[in-house]
Amino acid sequence: MPSVRVEDLRRFAERYVAEEPARSSVPNWWRPPLLAAAPLDARFEVLPRIAADDHLQPRELLPSARSVVVFFIPFRKDLARENREGDRPCRNWGLAYVQTNDLINRLSQALGELLTVQGFRCGLTPATHNFNEDKLMARWSHKHLGHLVHLGRFGTHHMLITPAGCAGRLGSLVTEAELGEHPLIGTREACLLKAGKACGLCVASCPVEALRATGFDRRRCWARLKDNRASLDYLADLPESTHVCGKCAAIMPCSFGNPVARLESASR
């Protein structure tokens, strides 16, 4: 019987991302991707409780699904450093956002085709803008799925912190293939503040004070994202869906890795 291993999917994703600059004639914005998988079990039943109350269940995408796959494409450090300056996103952050969303959609399709050739059907969703703009919640949240398959842990900034950090973009799919459990995060927390350590730099970095140590004002953040697209001339030629900021992900202790894991390793 044909089979696909998670290691095969990881190597395929790494090659696909590495070849993207030549394939699409774009700058190389990316570091090697990460990919985690988990069996479709009872853990996913919590999605309406921890994400949107109308969040889709994996088997609503594909009734015969047996596994959930989530991948993370991290940005290069020099891109995050460039975006650190000022209180508005740089143009390259906007370009990288647009091009990475396109890359995620095509990588998801390519992974789906790889699995389909082996006889396993897949269910896919877009990289972004699959959310309700009234609730500001996604009906298919890549980051909540990433949390459940142990690709990463949530930070105070409400982004997923992976072993490659939080500065990047996520994608996911479901498949009939039985891939097993393949976690990538080994610490209970990946956010210093949540782990009881001194930090809170992401809170201080938010230009509109949408972040607090104990909460997140989604509407204030969303208003800023839309204002950036509407008011910055150097984003005007990008798609209207280019809602970017990224200040809480740029040059934080968690931007490029898991700072809790670093602390635990240093204390051994």
C-alpha cells in the first residue's frame, strides 16, 4: 500500500520553499520551513472553544480525513530587522506578506498533489482572509491548528511561537494519510512572559496599544492594519488584502526561535 512519511513532506516543503525565489523571480524572504502533523482525534473538538465558535472541524473539509498537517514558513532575520524601525511596516514586509501567502497556497496544493498521487485525498483552505470580519476570527485558524499539533505555543502577542520563532506565516491541510504524531515543540510554553519570566517586549512594541499582558484588542489591531494599507503610499500598489504591521513579531526574543527552550537548555 502506498505510504507517505512526515519526513517526506518536510523535505518536499524545504525544497519547495528553497526553490521559490528562482521559480517566481522574487527575493528570498524565507528560512527553511517547519512541518508538524497529528492524527485527527478528539483534541480538535476544542476548536470552537479556543478559536472561533463556528470554527470548522477537519472532517468538514474532508469527511475521510485522518491527519492534520500544519507548516510554518519563517521570514529571514534581515526582513524582521528592517521591519523593526518606526511604527509603520516597511514595504518589504508588505511584499513578503503577499508573496508568502501565494507561496503557502501553492505549497499546500503541491503537498496535496504529492499525497493524492499516493492515493490520499486532501482538504485545503486559503493562507489568509478566510475569517469573519465582524467577529475578526477565522473559521479555519492555522495558528490554532498549529497549537493542537504541537508545532508551537501561543505567545502574549497571540501568535504562534515555533522552534523557528513567530516571524513568518502558517499554512495547513488535512489528509486521508495516517501520518502519526510528529510534534516539534518540546516546552510547555514558548513565550517568556507566559513562562513567568521578564519580557513583555511585544506589548511595548505595539504602536496602537492593542496588546496587553492579559488580553488583545482585536478591533484596535485590525483598524491599524487597514489604516496601514490605506494611508501608506508605498503599499498602495499591493492587493487591498495587504493588512500588515508585524511590530510585535520583529526582533523579539521569540522572533526567530523558542526563548523558553533556550533558557531551559542554558540551565542544564
